[in-house]
Amino acid sequence: MPIPLPVLVRIAVTAALCAHAFFVYTTARCLARTFGFDVGVLLLGIVVTTVMMIPFIWVYWIVDLPDIWQKHLRPIRRWRSNRCPGCGYSRTGAASAVCPECGVTWTEPPPYRVGWPTVKRFTIIVLIALTIGTAAGEMRILLDERAFLREAESAPDGVAARPRGWPNGGHWLFHDPLQGPIAGDRSWGASTVVPMPYQPHRDAHDSHPQAPSEDHGE
Ligand SMILES: [Zn+2]
């Protein structure tokens, strides 16, 4: 059984907004530069994602597109060209007010108006998208961070650095045995490109007392 067009449109809109929420949430989560789950960051990410959903409010009527066409635009067009709003059967010379073809009573179709059902429908879609998008985003990052920890553990000296997984390759993860895991970005430290193998932050800035330094000769 084919899925009705209005349902398909709602699924498509939900999927698009889910993807939007996913990208916004993961970006916000990476910009917070925290490693591991943090309730504060989660709440902040949800707030940012909700705010970034606002630009899409003006397309709330998109979920009604099939209804707008099937129940309003097409019937009105048929009515104006003196045809049955339901099936397009010609009304010219007809005596009855009921369509002999499809049985629809011939009255002028009402224009499309935004009502509470539309608003409610769109609000539900946005809430679903926010929930799935942020949950999937947090999950994606947590799994990537877990994989990174495993990589750092298996590294011979416990030192590791690599970009976060898709879609946050612009943000980096670092690990050394003393500081543990750190979240940052490519400009973290002194250079824009992280040296491989990764040099821990304090050494790069000559601030560690035990770090050998050529600038601080005793
Ligand atoms: Zn008809």
C-alpha cells in the first residue's frame, strides 16, 4: 500500500529538520570544547538548537502543501472554470447541485486558511526533530569520543590527536597520559596545524617546569 502524499511530506519535513538539529547540536557541542557527557553542555546545546530552529517557523505551512493543493488550490481552479471541484466534470448545463460523476455537492471550495491543526502539526514535527536531532548528535559525539579513548589507550605513549569524526572534522581531540582527553580545535595550542605526534599543550608554551626549554636557560 503506497504511503499517502501528506504523510510523505510530513516525514520528509521531519527528516530535514532532524538533520538540521543534528548539525546544529553537534557544532554547538564541539564549540563548547568539552570531552564526555556534560548536562550543562547538553542543555546549552538544546537551547542553541531550539533557537536555530526559529528560522524554519515560517515554513510551517509546508506540511500542509498536499492539502493546500488537493483540498483548496485545485478545487478552486476547477470551480472557477465551471467544473466539479472534486473531479473536474463540467458543470455546464447541469440541473442538479450534486456531481453525477463523483457525488460531490457543488459548492464553492473554501480558500486555504492556517488553523490550529496546522500549527499543532508543525509544533509536533519540530519537537520530534529537536529530540531526535539532539539525541543523535550527542550519541554520535559520545561514540566518537569513546573510540578516540580506545585509540589513545592503544597508542604506545598514550598520546593521541585527531579530528573529531564526521560531521565535526574541524574540531580536534587530544590525549596525553597526564591531562587525559581534551577537546579543542585545530588552532588549539600554538599553531593552526597540530604537530604529529601531538605535543601536549603545556610543553608547547614552555610553561611546564620539567619541560626542556631553549628559551629559559638557567
Ligand atoms: Zn465530480
